[in-house]
Amino acid sequence: MRTAVVGAGSMGTIIGALLTRGGEDVLLVDVNEPHVKALNEKGARITGHMELTVPVKAITPDAMQGPYDLVIYLVKTTHDEQALPEILPHLGEESAVITLQNGVPEERVAAVVGRERTLGGAIGWGATLLEPGVSELTSEVEAMTYDIGELDGSVTERLQRVKALLDKAGKAEITTNLAGIRWTKLMANVSFSGLGAALNCTYGEILDNEKALIAATTIIVETIKTAQALGITMEPMQGVAPGVLIDIIRESEENALNVIRMVWGRHRDLVASMLQDLRKGLRCEVDTLNGYLSEKSAQAGVPTPVNDKVTEIIRGIQEGRYPLSFDNLEMIEVRPLREII
């Protein structure tokens, strides 16, 4: 299967390297010319929870020559307007595009490349691009999971082929409830990733601060309640069903926080992609993550005050009104978890 990893940044570099090591015909595509140059000259180097260097083939988008059988689409949602039209000429009638972006991007991708070509999926791990050609795996290797699906929930031959491919870069599972998977991933994005961006910290620093942990858990509850109001059945995250967390909170707030520590503890070193962008002075994906939840919760009539505040803080950092600082936690008001369920 001729495959292009489009948006070969921190995660795309690792995926492309592992697929190449697995014998796949893979091309890494990225607009970052120094990164592309380093990949071609020195190979893709993975550090952190994995130490590996793999010779790879990399190009910038203008050098793409299709058609490609599969495009693994990992471009930041802030660049979709430019990137999606660029891949369209390189797709054949039987080509597929699987978006593994953050948020809920399938409809946006399908509008450009066609619903018949579009697959979706959620990645269960994180990475940080340290320098051109070098990406740090910030989650444990065992957490390198993918949940992938067709837009209509069917299980097709092409989906099985994509699963077999991604199994060479972790462990892929097929879902018949892509919307539920997406909202579970959104829950992770807006809680720990969103709060990490607002506070300039890793997941581990949130886990180690009681107020920050309660804030993250509150956003998790806000996401669950919004999904329920919208009629979306969220899927379990690493074996924990979101609805069960509400029941645990009713019984014991401390037990609920321990569950959160268990689920997110495997990602202590993770630096959210939004925070990576903010540290570089770039626009981040707040509008398609925390901002998206604020929009959907308002439509559903579900109050989400903590997520709304985190959204406002991230936008404030982006606009230069707030500093990148853990002290931003002082701006966030939290209540006992039992009062919000």
C-alpha cells in the first residue's frame, strides 16, 4: 500500500518511522523544510520511551506525486484550509484518507476529499518534536494505540488493511462507534491537554497538583455531560467507561481522582501539542478542541464553566494577554466534584 503520512511532525515522524521499519512503502510529508532535510539525511530518530533511528523518505507537499493508496492525515487543524486541497490531486478513485487529528475533524476532511474516501481515528499516545528529525515518544510504548473506523460504522476490507498497517506502529482497534471514540479522545484533549496548555505544564504536573487535577476532572465531567445531552455514547478510555467515572464520583471523590491518576499516569511526560505550539509562538488548536466543546455544550444547554475558562486562558496566551505560567491556575475556580454531577 503506497502511503503518505501528511503532517509528519512529532507523531507523524514516529508513525512513519515505525511503518518504514515494518517494511511499508511510506513517504513522510511536511512543510518544515529543515525537518524534511534532517529526516532524509539522518533518518527519523525516536527518543524518550523508545530509542530508535530509521532511514526514511521525506518530502515537502509541493513534491508529492500521487496517487497514494492511503493518506495518514496528521496536519494541525489550524492548517486544514491550505493542506487539504493540496492532497486532493494526489488521490485516486480507490484512495483513502484517515484523519488522526485532534478534535472531531471527519466532516471537515470529508467535505474536501469526499466522504467515500474518509476514515477517522483517535491516537492514544503523545510525542514532542525536539529538533528537526528527532521526536520524543512521551507515552509508554504499551499506550501506543489507535481506534479507527468508517464514518458509517461499517467494518470494511480497507479498514482491515489500515488496521494491519497501523499495527506496525502500535496497536490498532476497529470501532463501529467513531463518534463515541472521537468524544472520548476529545475528553482527553480538552481536559489534560487543554489544562496543560493553559498552565504551561506536563500531564504529570497536573496529576501532582490537587487543584489542577480537580480542574481536569471537572472538564472530563463537563465533556461527559455534554456528550450525553447530544446523544453520543462515549467509548471507554483505557478500559474505563466515562459514565462509570460519574458513578465513582458519587461514591468517593478520592477514588475518582485515583482512577484519573491511573488512566493518565502512563502519559506523565506528555506535553500537549497545543502547549508545544504556544511555546513556539504559533496558533494552537484551541478552537477545534476546548473551543469546540464550549460551542457544543452551549448548543446542548450544558454549563461548562471550567472548560470555558481554560479556553479563555489559552486564547489569552495566544493573544499575548496572559503569560505561559502554572500560576494561571489561580484564575480557575473549582468546586467539589460531587456538586457538579
